[in-house]
Amino acid sequence: MRLLIVDDESPARERLRRLLEEIEDCEVVGEADNGEQALATCGELRPDVVLLDVRMPGLSGIQIARHIDSLEDPPAVIFTTAYDQYAVEAFETEAVGYLLKPVRKEKLAHALRHASRISPNRLVKVAESARLDHRREQICARLGETLKLIPLADIYYFNADQKYVTVRHKGGESLIDESLKALAEEFAPDFVRIHRNALIAEKYISAVERTDSGQYVVRVRECGDVLEVSRRHASELLRRIRGESH
């Protein structure tokens, strides 16, 4: 079993490494002390299991786990946490693997035997119940076996086309395998639905115009794209835009 240890505290990583050396059939293939490093290492080394600290600066363990799920063959995740009643209750309710710090060898061995993948929906529920911020500040796009983080602040709009969603951002375009509905729920109210296939960052709307045929369109600030507005979503869009001017 190939393992990746992710924790921002060096002593915690060292303790886990020592314990894993005493457990048969375990190999530590890498360590990371922050979220971005964890994602890069995960894509490169492709571990079977990630031991992941819940509370870290920047990306939280929950957010990292959601990004890891974007990999084609994602590893199992076991969270490690100092005692926090909300986190523990959330993990137990959603049947998510976790270890209390300081981690014990027997508990670690048991968790490894029962490690399994965690769906993004369950991770959101854990975050909400544990009173952790589950709204991401980046979107994760997969490029082969590497993961690219796109800051939410750089995203102009999301456009759905059959199975995939295209993210139009300052660095170009990227494909993600997420539903527009879930994105709209997570990133409201900063993003507004203008079409069943399109979700745009309100701050990047430069103008809403009506064509000769009566069709509303949105002009996107900076990138210059023009997006169609459906009749269904036009009234809500206009209400929000007019509300900004007061």
C-alpha cells in the first residue's frame, strides 16, 4: 500500500511515518505540507491512500480531498484531526475514515484496512456538519494525471456542454467534470445563472443588451465574449443588475 502523508506540521508527519514503518505492506511514497503540494504530489506519485490533516492553512483537508477526487483513479482518503467534537461527529455520521491525533498504531492499521474513496457530496456534508468552510476558492481541472487549480476570482463563466463543463478564465479554458447545478449552489451569490448551460461571475458582466430580435445577451468584461441569456433567466438577471445600480 503506497501512502502520501499531508500535514502542515513536521512532527505530525514524522509520527505517522514512524508508525507506518511498523505496519506491514505500507510504503510512504511522499509527504506534503500544504494543499497545492499535496495535489501535485498526488497526481505525480499516485498513492493508494492519502493521510490528510483536516485543518491546514490555505486549502483545508476537506477541500483538498474534493480536488483529489478529480483524478482519474483517485486514492482513498483518511483524515487526521486533533479532537474536535463537530469534526468527529461529522466523520462518523457520514462513515468517513478519520484518526484522532495523536494517532495510535492500532487505529492507523485498522483505518488502512478499511480505507475507501469518499464522494464529493459526502465531503460537503462533512464540512457543513464539522463547521468547516466547504466553499472552494479554486476550481480543480485535470490535465492528464496533473491537477490544475484555477482561482475562483479568475473565472469569467462556466459553460456546460453534455458531460463536461468548460471553465473560461484569465488563463484560457479548462474542462471539469462537475454539474452546473452544483456549481451554482456552491458559488451563489457571486455567480448568476443566465442559461441552463451558463453560469457567469456577476463582477465580470460588463453589459446586458437586447438584440433586435428581443434576445438578451451578456457581454463579459475583459475576455469580450458574448453569452446568450435564456428567457427563463432574463428577469432574475435584470433584477440583480438593476439592484447593483441602487
